[in-house]
Amino acid sequence: MDLQRLSIRGRVFPTDDVALLDALASVYDTPERPRCMCVSGGVEMYVAFHRRYLAKRMPDTGSQHHPSCPSYEPAPQQSGLGELVGDAVVEFEGAVELRVDFAWSRQAGGRAPGGHPEGDPGEVETPRRRMSLRALTHFLFERAGFNRWSPAMAGKRSQGVLHKYLLLAAEQVTTKGVTLGERLYVPEQFNEATRGEAARRRRERLGVLRPHGGVAPLAMVVAEFKAAEACPAGYRIWLKHMPDAPLLAATRTWERIARAYAPTLEARDADHGQRVRAVMAALIRARREHTYEIDTATLLLASEQWILVEGVHELPLVQALVDTGRHFIKPLRYDARCGAAFANALLLDTGAVALPLHVFSPFMNVREREAKRAALRAAGGGWVWSTDEPMPALPPATPWRA
């Protein structure tokens, strides 16, 4: 696959051209815009500055790029994001505002702050969709590019990479007046030689949890779940790459989490022959100084490559695509009622249109099977695999030149 090429003031630059930065700087903060030349006529981009000059995709133009282009993004309607764009997700050039259905702080006693005296609402607001904690996690993983795969990523998705790109994804994202980048903690890759420095940086970052004025702020932690251990005060929740700082949970809290996400926890012991991850996203508060308690949590299933999946039935397809060196995107559910309504993967290397791949499992319920059939009818058919049969041949890749 060739490099992305950008047209600036009549000259075309491959993205590895050392002159590209100067060219981007020359049109920064001007009416002129670069054009990505992945399709005939190009697609307009804009220039952002974040440590260096970057050409970024204009809002709502991702599907105009060629599927093999790094700036390609499926139409929001091809995932659960489509139900949220415009209401819960509002994008500007370089910035995103998210509307979430949870508070970022608690008053002493556990209630969310705010509210008005009875009979005095203060304002009447038009009802809007709001994102759950799960949808926010899906948004971060998609914005960080972890729902996308190319062969060049093989062997490179370490904890350090997860830490770096999830934090980058949270920059310039606000929710309820809170800058997400200031409230997100993703563990650094653990190293015994530097554990003291890493712990110091963690305490500094989670210093935002210090209560003030009777209000206890919340922060978001995203990490791979390791184990839950009963203790006198409830449970210690151990996360990978945080061996010296467990999260605490009341007995009732953890029992509710374990019951609600039993399929995700059980998937780690399923006989599927692949490594699978349980990703925990939790809102935490400080119970005491440097003691972190879970307020709200969600658990999500992910492949070895940190690609979030809906269930074990998707893992063989993801692994087959990785093993055969394919370029693909995994549509994410967000808050859609049924993830089966979307393709299980979108192949990006088969031509000018992304090709949907659909998976049926004998364990799908009636609603899920009908949602999958409806998606196939709407698309006029497509590649389909039923997991109780051998996987059919994948559509062949088509070379692409910009």
C-alpha cells in the first residue's frame, strides 16, 4: 500500500516527505486547505498543530476517502456511533464535545452534585442522547485507532502503545465541562526498574481525585482486568500493569459487576484457543488518601490485539484477518441495543468500497439473528460465516495506489 499523498499549493507530498511539515505550516491558520489525493479530485483536510503540524480529516468526511487511506472512516451509521453523532457526539475542527449519562463527581454521601429546588428547574432542556461509560470507552478506542488493523501494526500493540494513544485520544475532548485528558488514567507499561517513578506519576495524575468543597471528583481508569480478591472491606480489583495499586469495590458493587458482565469474564476461560482480554473502564473516587474506589464500571471483551469485540464468536474472524495480513476496521456497538445490526468487520483492501463481513453464531438469540438478517438485506447480501461451519474463503485483497 502506498503512502498517503497530500496536495498543498499545487504540489503533492507523500506523508514521508521531509518538506511536508513546512508545507503544512505555510497554510496553517489560513483559508487554504490540503487535499488528500486518495481519490480523484482529492478530499479536503485541515491543518492542526499539536506538538507539530498535522493534516487531519475534516468532520463528516471520513467516508469520502478511499477505504485504504489512513484518513478513511466508515459512515457513522455503520456502527453504534451513528445513533450518537450530533446529540452525544459533537465534533469541531480538532475538538470534540461528548454528552455522557454519568456525573464526574459525587457529593459527600454519594449523590451527584447539582439540581434545583423543587418547582424551579432553572431551564428546560431538549432531551438528547447521552453516552454510557461503555460508549465513551468505545469512542476512545476508535479515536485512538484500536478498532483498525493493518499488517504494519503486528507485534506493536503493547501496553505502552495503549497508554500513549488512549491518552492522546482524550486530548481536546470535553464532557460536562471536564477535559477528558485530565481525568483519564491508563497504566504505563510495568517495569520493575522504574516502578517507583511510574507510581509517582500515577499519584500525581490521580491527584485530581482530592475532594474539595464537599465534592469528590471522579476519574476514569482504563486497563486490562486481572483478578478480583475478597478482602475485609469488600474486594480488591487488580488491573494489569498496576500491581501496587488495586481498586477497591464494595461487596455489592463487585457482585453486581460480576453478574452483569459474566459472559465477558467467562470468555477468558472459554475453549477458543486464543488469548482474550477483559478490558475494564471504571469511574473511581478517592475513598481516602491514595485509596481508589470504584464508583461505576464496565467490562469489555478484546482480542489479543486490543480490538474490542462483542463476543467470543468474533475472535476467529479477527484472528484470521490478522494472520492473513488484511486491512480492516471493527465497527463498535457503542450504546446500540443490538451489536448484530452491524458488520462484524469491514475489509478495507478490496477496492473502492469497504466490504462488510458478517458472522452468525448458534448462540445468538432471535433478536440478534433477525438484526443480522436485516443488515444483510439492507446491504444486498455479502460475505457470511456461520461459526458452526468452516469459515469460507475471505474476499481477495486488491492492490491500491493513490
